[in-house]
Amino acid sequence: MPQYSPLSLDQIQAPIAAEMEEFEHKFRQSMRTKALLLDKIMGYIVKRKGKQIRPMFVFLTARATRPEPATGDPLPDASFRGAALIELLHTATLVHDDVVDESNYRRGFFSINALWKNKIAVLVGDYLLSRGLLLALENDDFDLLKIVSNAVRELSEGELLQIEKARKLDITEDVYFDIIRQKTASLIASCTAVGAASVGADKEVIERARLFGEKVGIAFQIKDDLFDYGTAEIGKPVGIDIKEKKMTLPLIYALQQASWLEKRKVIFNVKNNDGHRDRVQQVIEFVKKSGGLDYAVQTMKRYRDEALAILHTFPESPSRTSLEGLINYTIEREK
């Protein structure tokens, strides 16, 4: 595949700059509520938003897959509702995740449960979920609701499969891809599918857009796995996956190459690391020595290339160019 010079986030956003600005305003309005405590918490959630990669995938895919793309025409309201629906339902799952994980931080900010305790955090998650469902139902967006609800179901199944497998540490590559397809890729796939569905694309185009998002999501997760073995401070401590006994692609590959005795020793260190730095470090060194990182990088690039190949089946446009940039941004990011 040809190589593309990296685009900045501002350059990537250029074809949808107006939509992103409008979305921010609309999303803030959709979070308003008369309950004072709830309104305060909603304000806090809106304020700590990240890079907004998900809405970008929705709007860029909507523009790239419009049946008759008229460059200057605004996107329909359904595209904005679709992006809001994903943000509401995804934020609900994150708020609940932080309660389950007893996590005090999320992207460098205090989590909702750290500031307002578990009971309030669970209720806030429920509220966000209901806001999303009502937004779709009030506008008869049943096709969008189906796409996003499927993603939330897959996300939950992926998390549960990972928990189940973490107990035995018997994850094969096939199971690993099942987990990340459900846990991470399903969300980006829902963004690209919603983008296409919101502009009235036909079923075949929506499915192609969904598959494109899934490939990007898998590449994105492998990149996240690689951070565990890095040296840069990236907002995710090095070795955290190993400490949490998560089997990621570099480790799975390294174990496949190991002798029975070495395998046993590494699995013992993962199972019984108790946060011990030296045991975690031994696992990191073993993975590096066994070629686990190189293998993961090659696999990530393969999924990136497969995503680009699908993307190139859509007509050439500034939005398609931005989606290329967004793919490369997700796998070249430093955090």
C-alpha cells in the first residue's frame, strides 16, 4: 500500500470542521437537565471530552458514503443524532466501567465515582443510557439505535469473555481477536456504520463502512497493546496490562514461541506479579526478546492496510482523504 504523509488532527477535521463545532453545541444542549446535581455532573462530563475521534469517524464516513455527495451540502440531522447516540451510550459504559474497576481517574481527570461515589455514578450511567435511547426513539432512528445497541452488547460480551479467560490465562490468538473485535472494534465499527446509515446509504455500503471501522478498531487496539511495552509516558503506565493479567497480542505470540518450561515461568510471573515491578519487567523483556512486538506491529499494519483497501472502494473525496489520515493517526499516535 502507498504511504501517506501524516495529517494533523486539524487537517483531518477540515472537511467536517463546521459539523464538529455544531455537534459540540448540540451535544452540550442534549446533556442539559433540570436536576441540579445531575446538570453539574453532565457539565463535568462534557468538559473532560477527549479528542472526539468517534464523532469524527461518524461525520467523515457520512460525507464519504453519501449516495450523491454534494461537497458543500450540510449533513442531515440524523448524522448529528447518530454521533450523539454513540457518545451517550459509550460514556454510560465508561462511567459504569470506572465503578466496576474502582478507578479514580479517566483520561487524567477524576472519574465520576471518585468525585460523587458509586451510587451516583451508576445512576448517571443509567441516565446517559436512557438519554441516548430516548434521542433515538423520539426521532424514529431505529436503524441507528440497532447499530449502536449491537455495539454495546458486543462490548459487554467482549469484557466478560476477557474476564473469563484472564482467570486461566489460556487465550489463543483467535480468542484474543474475538475479544478485541467485540471490546474495541465494535465501537468504531458502529461509528462508521452509523455515519453511512444516517445519510441513507444502502445496506451493502453500510456493511462495507462497518467492516472498515472494525479493521481500524482492531489496529487501534493492537497499538494500545504495544503501549504496554513502551518507555514513553502516555497516560497509561507501562506494564499495566501485565499487572492486570490481560493477555495481549505481543505476549500471546511470545508464549507461542516459548519452550514449555519458559512458558510456565512467564505465566507464573503474570499470574503472581502482584504489581511487583521486577516480575512485570521480566515479562516485558521476554516479549521483546521473543519478537512479540515486531509481530504485533506487522499485524497492526496488516489491519491498517485492509482498512485502507476497503476505504478506497468509496469515491475519492476530501473526507476519504481525512479518513486515511485518521487511520494513520490512530496507529501512529503516542498516547
